[in-house]
Amino acid sequence: MDTKSLIIGVLLVAVGVLSYLLYDANQTKVKIDLPGVKIEGR
């Protein structure tokens, strides 16, 4: 494996991780906190 292929692989992994973090941060979160009832959803 040459250096060019290694750099491309690292960049693809980095893009994948950043895409997942962005997707996870944009998920709607539902939180209902009432006396005696606590519901958390995504």
C-alpha cells in the first residue's frame, strides 16, 4: 500500500466519523419530565 492510498483511506474514515457525529447531533430528542413520569426518546 502506497502513501497516497493510505491518505485517501484516512480521509474517508474521517469524513465518515464527522458525518455520523453531525447526523447524531441533528436527531430530534424528546424529553418529558413530569412528577412521577420521566420519558426520554430520540
